[in-house]
Amino acid sequence: MYRPDTYDIHNSTLDSFAALFNSCESFPELTIRPIEQETGGNDGYLYLNNVRLFGFDWERRDNYFHNGVFPFPTLGQYERKIQKNNIELSIQCDSQGEVLVAGWHDDFRREEPVTRQIATSDPDSPQSNAVLRYTEHFHVYHYTTEMAQLKRDLLTALYNNFLDHTSFDSTADSGLLTEFARKFGNCPRCHSEMILRRNRNSGEWFLGCTGFPDCHTSISLR
Ligand SMILES: [Zn+2]
């Protein structure tokens, strides 16, 4: 995508954000990797222990935060790229690099896009149909002091989504599911490791003790 003037700033602010985000430790390890050129509406991807999750959108916005306060009740994503269903997470910074706002879409998939007329900066077509998606799942973070909190909040959202079984029901995500399963710790009865298993009939995930068949501990993830 052609980005006059702002492209260098866009990339450099994204790179410094990624460096700061990745320097905060977390378990499981959550990292972001920017991509060179915006692809399919994504500026980069989130990874959990090297398992790729989904894309995110990065924007640097002028005159968007007022004295460090984000003044809107919802975070809207109005880029037409939402039509491609690519963006699950939007992260935006102010021009001073002091404040971030991060919004994720109802734990990453469920909020429905809507079509609206919006004003554009193109003088030839000042109004344009655009697909928008609004979320109340956003927070404002101080750029330098609250990066670890952003990471914790994202992990919580991912974890809740995992418990809802909505996005991670494919075998490709089994590595990711295992990482979340590790958060539960070992079997409370025999202290063996708990591993993720799936009920063959219902398709539901549960944690089973590796001490099976001597130990029958299982933990429902409902
Ligand atoms: Zn056990």
C-alpha cells in the first residue's frame, strides 16, 4: 500500500513498539512480529510461543488523543480491510509516542462488521461506504509504563477465548492449546503433568492427567 509521507514514521514507530512489547516477559511467551509491507490489511502478527495467532493493525495517529485521554466510548476500525476479516487486534499510538490504545474484537472473532458512510480525505469522493467494526474491548495504555499490562490483558483475552473454544478448534492450534493447558499446573491428585485432550464424541477440550490409567483426574474447560 502506498503511504505518502507517513510511511517511514509508521514503520519506525511500529518497530520501536514491537521492541518494547517483546522486551516484556510473559508466560506463555507472547510476541509480535512486524512485517515489511502491510499485507492483507495486517501490519504484523501475534505469536504465542512461536505459534502464529492472527494479524494486527498498527496506526500512528495525529490529534487523536487529547492530553493523553482517548475520548471515544468505542474503538472503531473503519478500514475496508476488515472485509477480508484479517484484523483482530488494533493498536494505535499518538504522535508523541506517549499513549497507546489497543482494541480487540470481543476476544478476537465475534463482533459483526457494519457498513457505514464515512468521510474520507479524498476530495473527489468525500463520502465512502466503509465496513466498520466497533469494540468496547479496548484499553488505553501509557506507552512506557503499561506495556506489560497490555501483554497481560491480551493473554487474558486469549485465555478466555480458549475456554470458549471459539477460535482454536483446529489441530493446527494444538501447540497453542498446550501452552494454555500448562497454565493449569500439574495434577492436584498425583502431581503428574496435565495435558490437553479432546473428547472424541463431543469435540470438547479437557485436561487429562498423564498418570492415566492409574489416575483419572480430568478437568473440564467449560
Ligand atoms: Zn493425576
